[in-house]
Amino acid sequence: MFTKEAIILAGGLGTRLKDILPDIPKCMAPVNGKPFLEYILEYLINQEINKVILSVGYRKDHIINYFGSKYKSISIDYAIEDEPLGTGGAIKLALSHCTQDMVFVINGDTYFLPELQEIENQYFQKSADITIAVKFMNETARYGLVHMDKDGQIIHFKEKYPQSESGWINGGIYLLNKQIFDTLQEKRFSLENDFFKVSCSKLKMQAYQSDAFFLDMGIPEDYEKAQNMINTPGKI
């Protein structure tokens, strides 16, 4: 695999988990005695990633003090948000720490296990500007939907809607060229709402359809599920 670097978005406040996890970043939520972020790093080791840029903000010292500059075979750098920048702004800041042209971006509160090599292969085969790993779900009210044509080209993002329906959701794993934001002047912006939705007609945004294991840690019910479903780092 050519791409060996990944950005992990680890600056989330974890608002919906505050009642059960006060005063720690969501990515540091303990799962079977280990921080959730450790499982993501194990997954990335299995996927041959050797450098990670952790995008941190809220309670960043918890993360930095625990992981330091290295986790097993992965070197760790930190992109520190002095103020909330949104998901897009956080990625834009973290990209300045990347040395390769291509980088994976991973949500730090989602356990999703597609094969990164396959995502990279599709990226180059389709000459994409960005490839998004998507997952089919029967209940999508929490996520919104990704609509694509028969060739996997993303044509529309549908907002979250209280009435759930089945469909493909954004799984929170992306492969992109680090120049993708070069013409964007904003410092603070949402990747999903301010960039993706307005870029469908301008960029070649490709969906990689995956049936890999997926678990979102965003709500207490799924955090409890994680204790039973995530047992060994990097495995289901």
C-alpha cells in the first residue's frame, strides 16, 4: 500500500456520553480496560499504517500523556486545536503534519474496519479526488444518507432525518489528497456540511461500499455494545 499516513479526528467533546464519561475525550472512553483509541491504532497497524496525526482539542492532555509519540510500530504526531475548528478545519490543520501526498482520515469515535488497501485501489482506479467508505444500514436516522450513481460516484448527501430509512451512510473513513483544501480560505468549517455537500458537483467523490464491522460510539447504548463486541484490539 502506498499511503502510510492517517489522521485520526480525536478532538470531539462526546456531549452525548458526558453523563457516563465525564471529563475525558470520547476517544479515550474505556472499552474492556483500554481506551477506545487504542483499538483504532491496532486496526491501523494491521492495515500497514506507520504514521498517525492525532487531531486533538478537548482534554488533549489525556491523549498526549497516554500515547506520547509512538504506539508500537506507529509514530504519533499531534495537530492541536487551540479553538474548535470543526471537522474540516481540524483536517486542514492536521494535513500540514503529513509528509505524503495521500492520507487516510479516520473518525476517532467510530470502529469501522474496511480494508484500506482496497479503498486506495479504488481511489486510483476511479481517479477520485476523495474516496469515502460507506456502510449500508437499516436504521439511518442518526447519520443521514449518501446517494451515489451506479459507478459509485457520490451525487448527493441527505441530511439526518427523524424518520429512519435504510441506505448507505458515511462511515467516517476517507482517502484524500492533502491539496484538496488548498483553495479553501476558511479556517473553521464542517467537512460534512460545508465541504462535502457543496463539492459533489465540483470534485470526483467516490464511494467505497463496505460490509465491514461498524460501531459508532456516539451514544450510551452503542458504548455499552462496544464492551461486548470489541474484545481484542483490531479484531471483532
